[in-house]
Amino acid sequence: MPLTWGIIGAGKISAEFAKAISTLPNDQHQVLAVAAQNLERAQQFADDLQIGTAYGTYAELANDKQIDIAYIGNVNTQHFEVSKLMLASGKHVLCEKPLTLNEADSRELIALAAQKKLFLMEAVWSRCFPVYAKLRSLIDEGAIGEVMYVTAQFGRAFKDVERITSKELGGGTILDLGIYTLQFAQFVYKGLAPLSITTKGTLNGNGVDESTSAMITYKDGKIAIVSTHSRVGLMNEACIAGTKGMIKVPRFWAPDTIITETETFHYALPKVPAIKFRNEYTIGLSYEALEVGRCIEMGLLESPKMTHAETIELAQLMDKMRADVGVVFDGESK
């Protein structure tokens, strides 16, 4: 039986995810429905992507017994309540990053999923790319010796992108871009708890961060430096320095290449010429869907590639970064 998906939100990332699902075998994954807060918008989404059912409320999709799992692709401020609704209705959940706006809400969702014995995953799709598996093996085999330094930068000119510039939508570079840089450092320093994180940054006129730089310290002198920006483009690559060499990962959030000092490893993305993606690498969302399907088939409640403990740690780091630069969302205490 195929894993049946319901898509929450009719925006760009939801469309890319639905298209990625359509590249997978129909007997393994099927998108059956989409829900938005506007029925007309949901219906247009369904028509464009040949999805059978469109709903004008999220509750209707939650009540659809044919749906096994909900993909949450709406705005950050809605992730918590909509994920909670889906879990309460007996559906597995793959929720776009960030899982919620803060640690407390993330812990509540994870506890609810455990209570309901349902799969829940924060959609850090990066972890599902083949490059990350190769990167893990290079680090664990000691290809560059003991890792001492990690850096990751993610910046683009997002002047008019409301999901990043608006406080009401849970915007800012920390939650949108910073999570990718943080998860990279977390991945490299596998299981190593941060000792401290200190952040400097600037806010826009809406009171959310438009740029940040943070230093994370770990035991034995290991550090990570991460940077984000929404007004200018950065190098948009990650680097790992060890006692015996260095690894560079271009486009580390959706990579197909690893560059060492002696060799370059390339992992070609799937090619589906009949389907047009916004970026050629967003077909990599199919890797994430395959991982979710594998976990659910095995009866797992979380993915070993993006565990609940890692989601909590990321939320803690992002909470601290926001506190350092002075970003407080509605309903949060200063």
C-alpha cells in the first residue's frame, strides 16, 4: 500500500514537495489532497499538480481518513497548531523547518507524537541527501583527522520575501536560513553538546533579524561559526577543518558535491525533465519523502537522520540566538 500524503499550505515549498513526490513510484507514495485557508487557492494548486481533492480548511484534511501523513508547508507561525491538529487526528507529520517557533512548542509536539505513537519529523531535508551519508563516513573514518572548526554561511538578497522580513509570519534569518547552518555544525559534531553560543546581528524595521553571526563552542577547543544574511549574498558553502585536512561542501543545505584537498565527490541529482522545479536541486525533496516512507514502514516514530533530540537542540540554539539579537515573537516573554 502506498503512503498517502496530504499537503498543508498551497505555497511554493508545498508545490515543490508535491512535485518531488510525483517523481516517486505511485505504488509507494501518493499525494491525495491539499488544504489551504482559501478553497480557491487550494483548488488551483490541486488543478496545477493533478491532486484529487482540495480543502478550504486544515480541519477537513485532518478528518480525511484516506490520508496517512500530513506535510506541513505553511508559514512558521502556523506550524505548531496545524501539526498538533494533524497528530491529534491520527496522522503522521512531516513539518517544514523550523518545527515550531521555540523549544517549548517543539517539546509539546514531540510529546504528543510519542503519546499518539505517530511519526514526526522536522523537515531538515539536507540530512537526506546522499552527500551527507558520504560526509559522515569521511569524518568517522578520520579522512581529515580530528575536526576542530566548522563554518557555514547562508545569505541571499531577500528584501521583499515576507516570510523572512515579517515578524507576524515568524520571520528572520535565524529560523529560515540559520537552521541550515546550525544543523550542519550539529551534524559534523555528531552528539557533541554545545557549551555556548554567542550571536551578534542586526534587525530590520519589523524587529526580526536580517543578519546574524554566531560562534558555538564545544569541548576540547572545537568551534563552529555560522552566518546568515537577507540583504546580500554570502559564499553559501560550508567548510570543515580537521587536524589532517579540510572539506568544503558547496550549497550545503541541498548539496551534490564534496570537495576535499585530494578528491571531489559528486552525487548527481535525479533527472525528471518532464517536471519543472523552481531550482534544479529541489527534486532532492524526494530523498526526504523516501526517508519518511522508510521510517514509517519500519514502525519508527522518528528518523535517525533527523532525531527529535536534534530538533530540540536546534530549537534551543535558535532561541538563544534570537535572545542575543533581541527577536521576540508575539506571545513570548522577553
